[in-house]
Amino acid sequence: MLYYLLYHTLQHYFSPLNVFRYITVRTVYASLTAMFLALVFGPWLIRRLRDCKSPVHSRGGSQEHKKKAGTPTMGGVLIVISTAVPVLLWADLTNPFILLSLFALFGFAVIGFIDDYAKVSKQRNLGLTAKKKFISRSSSA
């Protein structure tokens, strides 16, 4: 959106905005936008997600798995937001590869969200089964 506004629309009136046609400039701004979003919204989101703790089996399981006790789940939400928003702002949305990448990102994010939500709502460590994950991935492709 900003790419379209700054380069395609306002560049005709203010020629220094022509710099936004270069992907390297937009990459720098997208990276800064992602960092800003993660730093500003990260602490708030982490506090909100602490209520949704990963359930861990009380008996059995490895020591490595028990170390995850109390780890907030659904942290991928921050990653998806910090990735998708800069892409929507700074990428050329007429490029079909950008749209395909966003579709894949959101598809896998939905699968991850459903898996984590199932773990939290059932209060056990079983989210989606591997079979359901593969079926949903192959049907979204």
C-alpha cells in the first residue's frame, strides 16, 4: 500500500520518491517496520498469551518436553503479524509471487493457530494429529 502510494501516485509530484521503486530500499523499510511491530507489540502480546500456557503431560514424556512447562503458546501470531504487515505495506502486491507467499503464510498460520487453540482449549498436549495437519496442508496447496 505504501509502495503504491509513494511510488505510483506521489512520485509524479515529488521525484525523490522514485527511490521506492528499488526493492532494496523497500526491503530496508519492511525490515524496520517488522522490527518496530515486534518491539512495540511483542511485550503486550506475550503478556496476553501467558494466560494460554502449553499443557504438559504430568507423567511420562522427556525432560526436554517438561522444560516447556509454562511456555506461552500461539507465539506465531507475533511472527505472522511482523511478517504480513510489512509485506502488505512495502511489497508490490501486483506480483503473483508475493500473493502466493502471503497465501501460504496465512494458510500455515491458520493450521498452527488451530493446533495451538486445540491444545489450550482441551488443556492437554494433543492438538491436531499429524494426519490432520498433512491433510490441511495438502488441501491448501
